[in-house]
Amino acid sequence: QVQLVESGGGLVQPGGSLRLSCVVSGFNINRMAWYRQAPGKQRELVATITDDGSASYADSVKGRFTISRDNAKNTMYLQMNSLKPEDTAVYYCNQYIVPWAYGMNYWGKGTLVTVSS
């Protein structure tokens, strides 16, 4: 059974840091990704990572976020530093999915990140 379980979200002040985790079970994923969806906005891609560790980032988070994975633990991480209010969103993990296919795929519950003073 496929499962994606995100954790690590919370309330943080601007400039603060959080580390998100994603545990994957039920399938092996080559290219994994973090996504986020802010209130009233569409889901967007934040970062991707292949099984050999090659990473890519959205321009809005480049230099502030770091994606990583531990294949032995089937776990992926997102280290978020220098957080801004505009980073507030529900964060999801999944395999890499093209935007037009978001609605056709299974998603976990996500983890809420709120950046506010």
C-alpha cells in the first residue's frame, strides 16, 4: 500500500528554520519532490531530488531550502532556512509529477508551515 507521510511543520517566525520529513512506503521513487500549496493558490513544485542526490529548486527557495534523502530509510527531508511569510503553505512530498497530473495522483495529508511574527 502506497503511503506518503509528511511531518515537521509548525509555526515559525520570519527568518527562522524548520526541517520537514517525508516517509515513503509502498513504492520506490527515483525522482522525489516537495510541493506546497498556499491558501487560495495552486500547488507548486518546491524542490526535486533524484536517487543519486541531484537536486533542483524553485527560484523562490533557491539558496534557502535544501532537499535531501536517505534511501535506506525511505525518507526525504527539506531543510528550510531564512523562512519568509510567503513560505506559508501546506507542504507535500511525492514523486515528481507534472503539474497537469497533480489531480490524478495520490497525495498524503501534508504538513502545515506557518511563517508569522
